[in-house]
Amino acid sequence: MPPKESLYSADWLKIAEKDFVRVHQLLNVKDPEATGFYLQQAIEKFIKAYLLNFGWQLKRIHDLEALLNDAIHYDPEFEDYRAVCQKITGFYFLERYPLLTESGISEKDVNDALSQVDGLIRKVQEIIK
């Protein structure tokens, strides 16, 4: 039987922050595909941490937009992050599923997305810490 995931928002926040450190490490070695993947992982966990704080039923999904839809029920301002969450979800799928061509993720793409989700990250950190 596989172990159960924690339902504590602080546990998810801790892992989100660890993934976020990886984002910056991978930016430093100029690996935009892996950076985009870990950015998606971090944002997924930040949003799940936020949702779990309100008693949300944990779901095994990677689609940031679907998670964002749930977060909007608690704070409509999450709508401001829809476009960047769609883009970041794309980073995940481009890195995880083989393509016949290059992914096309650039450092600029990742840096732009990173700057756009800064407010989301700070919002979650302020609520949970």
C-alpha cells in the first residue's frame, strides 16, 4: 500500500519552497526545460497548500488551471494568475511528454512566468506562515 500524502498545508508549503529553490538553481545552469518543470511543480504545491488550508479535498492533478479554479472559490483574485498558470502547465507537459521537435522553452519564457507568479507565491506564504 503506497503511503498517504499529507493533508497539512504547511507540509505542502515546505515542499513548494524546496521546488522553488530548485527553480533558481536550474536557472543558474541555464536549463529552461527543467526550470519550467520545477516552476510548475512549485506552483502546483503552493496552490495545493493554499487549498488545503481551507479544508480542500486533495486531488492528484498537475493542471494549474484546474487548481486555480478551486482557489478562486476562496479568493477571486487568483483569477489574475490564470494566463500564467496556463503557460506554466504547458512547461510541465512539454518536459514530461516527448515531442518530435524541440520544446522551445526559453530562459525568457521561464523568467517572465516567474515574475508573474511572484504575487501568488507571496499570497500563499502570508496565509500559511
